[in-house]
Amino acid sequence: MVCGCIDIGTNTTRLLVAEPARDGLREVLALRVFTRVRRALAPDGTIPPPAVRALADVVAAQARAAREAGADRLELVATALVRDAPNRAELAAELRRRTGLALRVLPADEEARLAFLGATRTWAPRPAGSVAVVDLGGGSTELAVGTVDGGVAWLRSVPVGSARLVDEHVRGDPPAAAELAALRAGAAAAFAAVRPPPAGLALAVGGSATSMRRLCGATLDAPGLAAALAAVTAGPCAEVAARHGLDPERVRLLPGALAVLEQAARVLATPLALSRGGLREGIILSAIDREQ
């Protein structure tokens, strides 16, 4: 069974097509487009008609690619940006018209559970004991703690993400010291009341988290976070992106991502390991489980 998932996020729209494998999933196709929809939003969170049409163009192209790659089943989901949009029904109607797919807008708790499933079921060796998963998005961050066998026992959605922080606090390229301080203060305020239970392993997932591998390896501890921040603010976004093989838009968002991950590691009291599986993998694994 080959499954696909198109995930509409705050800053990117991603496609994953995969099939079952001994270690969880085998990737067939992965695509990403920086749609930057958040920057086009009206003050009340409405997605303007030109952005709806542009987003539909991206999703339609990814749906065609998934079907050409052999996807037997294709799911279309959206997270924080669409969840908060007053005109999400209009977006869903346009996407159905263009692709034939029903848009599934994930509640925050379901997003956290699916990211937990994707991270833990694709992690090797199989995690034993309590695991925390930090799903860092552009508009929100979901934390979940549980076990592989028992599932999620605790979760929280924190209304802060990489794009939200950067759009609110950063104007410079690279960011000024005062702007970096504002990012850290904003993230700290968002996490001030978060008190997760202890976990023996903490996994970070999401596009920005995955990009950290090129900057500081597979683990985000205090020295790694500091090294990554120094690397992404060492010059203008375009120069840093070329130096590290990253997209300039991803580099623009990474200071905000680092501020969020720093706070997540603080409240979990453990370094974050960078997982290769997350929300899209969780959706595909869940679909496969239902068919078995």
C-alpha cells in the first residue's frame, strides 16, 4: 500500500508519499514548496483570494505528483494557519474543486498525537519508556509525552512557532541583537506555564527542526543551539543559505525556530534529538494501520 499526505502548514506545503517498511516507512517521494501564506494574511487571519488560488495551485501540482508516484491513498491536511483562518471553508471548497480531495483541518490535539506517532514509530531503535515529541511549526508548537505502546498521555499546543515569532520581531537581515533577544523573550513567555511530565527521550520534528541537522548534527543541546544560532545569523539569509545548502526562507525562520526549541528543551529538561519522522509520517502510518 502506497500512501501520500499533503500537509498545508503556515509557511510550507509538503508532500510525502511512502510505503510500509521494516523500520516504519520507505519514502517514495517528498516535495516541499515555501508558500509563505502567513505573510499574506489579513489582520483577522483570513487568507486572501490570491493566496487561496496560489495555494490551490501548489496542492494540485503535489496531488498530481503523488498519483504519478503510485499513491493508492492520498490525504490532505492543514494545521495552525488554516485552523485559525475565518475562511477555511472557502479554502477547503477550492481545494476540493481543484484536486477532488477533502481537506482535513487537524485540531491541535490530533496534530500532536499524529506527530508523536510518526516520530516514535520511525525512530530506531524502538524507544523504551517515556518519550516527548516537540512538533515545531510556523504558527504553533505541539508537545506530546507518552510511550510507543500506550500512546500520548499528555499534550499541549503552544501558540508560538518559527514564522509567527520572526514575523513579529525581526526586520533585519541578519537579525540585530535586540531582535534575537525579543525572539527568545517571546518564546519564553509562550512556554512559561508549560509543565510536561518527565521523558527519557525528547524528539524534535518539523521542517525547521529537520534543517538543524546541517548546522549542529542530530542533537540539540545548549552548545548545539548556540552554534546553530551563530551559523544562521552570520550574514544575510541568502549567503547563509548558500553556505549550508538551505533555502533562504528557511534560514530566515531558523532564529525563531531555535528560540522555540530552546524553550522546549528547557521545559523538558533534556536535549532534543532530531527525528526524521513527524506529522506526515504519522498520518500515513495511521492510514496503513486502519487498512490492516
